[in-house]
Amino acid sequence: MTAPSHESRHARACRVIPGGVNSPVRAFRSVGGSPIFMRSAKGPRITDADGREYIDFVCSWGPMILGHAYPSVVAAIVKAAADGTSFGACTEAETEMAEAIRDCVPSVEKVRLVCSGTEATMSAVRLARGYTGREKIVKFRGCYHGHGDSFLIQAGSGALTFGNPSSPGVTRGSAQDTLLAEYNDLDSVRALFKACGDEIAAVIVEPVAGNMGVLVPEPGFLPGLRALCDGRKTLLIFDEVITGFRLGLAGAQGYYGVAPDLTTLGKILGGGLPLAAYGGRADIMDQLSPVGPVYQAGTLAGNPLATAAGLAMLAEVRKPGFYDTLNRRSESWEADLRGALKGASVPWCINRAGSLLTVFFAAGPVRDYASALKSDTKLYGRFFHAMLDRGIYLAPSQFEAAFLSAAHDDQVMARTAEAVKQAVAGL
Ligand SMILES: *Cc1c(COP(=O)(O)O)cnc(C)c1O
């Protein structure tokens, strides 16, 4: 019998799993080749099924802000598991988690725990519709809010990477209720409000866009959304599934000083286990069943393993100086990358917010969906493989963020910058 390879593992998976992946972003379609099968990870490093080690900048698409297999998080999971993995009844850990979120994110007075970011955004929009009695929502082209029907209209992330930002299977009715605006363009939102302002339940936005690559909100954009929503009694939803506990304890809303009505959280929240949340003003949240009429539920919601992991993770990021250190290191990460790319013969630009960063192969500036799409994705594919060959694992798509963790130390960063220099020279 020959030893398995990534190709043979992928071929085996493809026989029973569509495309061999349980989430399309894991496929290597846009960069070419077979996805790498992983076996274990520790700190900033991930090890594949053949035992080869990489420096990991995917970080499970954001959750691993402490690095992989962080000791106190692992210990909390092990301890919780020994006490039973699910009760379907109330636990004090759920209240502790809700209190911790409320304490960190000032706009959140009450919160519901769910199992995925998709569930959080779907539920937040249903709640906004129930609260306002209106049906339409505004989303931004290239933003991704999970795979709920209302959001798969010009969506980012895998939907954008694989060229079907609007999915078949979404009913015309759902599509009609989703209005599209342009990121960083308040006029595009104004026009929608002018046409049908009294029908818009909510504007949902990634305050830092992270799913068409990283796009930073220009000054005035987020405050402008706040003002437009206030003028029409429309709810403003910040989808902070990536930015929550990433840019700081209070997420992007703390970083930019704009408070939404509702917030969705995920990714980091569960410390690597399936946990997400949505929360906001108490009068809105109290529309939820069993207090109010808006229904939302979950058998495994607030699962004891997930809350244990999340609380252990929160205990670390709440230590004084955690984000100062992470953001300062991210700043020098950007400087290193700029140094490595200087004089490159290909067009490039870097967008960064805190520890989220994208190198676009485009002249830039990249500030909206149209400018993100100008990136040379073929070039990115070659860059991706050149980095992989040098032991650096990046997202297999131009339209994703690179994530830094607290475990990415100076040595790791220096090696990465050197690899970028070599990879770019060979393009
Ligand atoms: C990842 C993501 C989601 C979806 O979360 P899942 O846990 O994958 O369902 C929603 N919104 C944003 C901004 C995301 O990045």
C-alpha cells in the first residue's frame, strides 16, 4: 500500500463530501492544487497529516487569537467534558458568558448565545424585522454574514472566491428583501433610504470588512450609517463575528467609537469551539421568546464545553495590555511586509485594521467591492503556493484576511517577512 498524500486524502473525501470540504473556503480551487489535511496545531504553528509544519495565518479563520491549543483553554475544555458535554438546561456558565460580553461591549445590554455566526446574523435580522415590523434589510456588496438566505446576495468570502456571490436556492422573495449598498459609500445607502426608507428594518455591516479581503471603514462611514439609521428608526447591526474581541474588547465599535443597536459575535468568542452570540439594547432583545414573540432556539446553544472554552479565552484577552501588545505587533507586521514587498515588480497594497491584514495584488487603494475585484487572483494563487512551499500557511483566497495571534512572536514574523521577499521575487 502506498502512503496517503494530500491528493489521495482529498480524492477519498470527495467521494463522500461535496468538493471534499465542509466549508467551501477550505478548498484550494482558486489557488489550485489539493487542500492540505491538518493533524494538529500548537501556538502559531499547524502540522499537516504528513507531519510537515507551517506558520499559520488562517488561525481557523479568526478564532485562535491566543494561538492554537492554548493551555488554559484546553484545560477548561477537558474539565468541562468530564462533567458532561450537554444538558439542554440552564448553566451558570451561560450567565457568566453573557455578563462578560455585556461588560466588554457597552452597546450590549442583553445577549443570546447560539452555535455559529450564521445563526447569530440570521437571528439578529429576524429580531430586527420583528421589532420594527419592517421586512427589508440593507447589506453591502462583498460583505459576508454567513450562509443565511437573506445574505447570499452579492456575498463575500467563499461565495466571492468561487464566483457565485448570489446563490441559487435563495427565493426571489428573500432576494427582493435584501437591498445592496456599496461599502464606504454613504450616498448608496442614502439612495436606498430615499427609495424605501420606511420599509428598512436594519442595515447590517461588517464594521471592518473582512470577507473581500480586509477593507477599512473610511472616516465618517460608520458614524454616517448610525445617523442615517437614526433618522429612519432603522436598526444598525454590526456583524462583529470577525472583529469582536479581535480589534479590542469592545470590537470595532469600541475601536471606531460607533454604537450599533445589535451586535453579532462568533469566531473568537468560543475559543475555537462552536459558540456565537447576538445582543444589543434590552428593549430589542426582550422581543425574543419566551419574553416576546420573536422565536429563536437551539438544542446545543450555550453548550458547556463552548462556554468553558470561551470563558477561558476571555480571561486571557481581558488581561491588561493584551490588545495594545497584539495591535503593536500587528503594526510592525505590516511594516515588515511593506519592507519585504518594496520594489516588487507586481502591483500590491496592504490594508490592515488591528491584527487583521490583507495583501492585495492590486495597485489600490482597495476601499470597496469593485476595487477589491481588481486584484490579480492568479498572481495571488502563485504567491500562496510560493509561501506554502516556504512553510507559511495563508488563506487559499485573495479575498480573506490574514490573522495574527498573540503566539506569533518576533522570530515567526521575521521568518514570514523573509518568505514574502523570496516568494515575491520568484513571481
Ligand atoms: C465567519 C463569518 C460569519 C459566519 O459565521 P459562521 O460561524 O461561519 O457561520 C458571519 N459574519 C462574518 C463577518 C463572518 O466573518
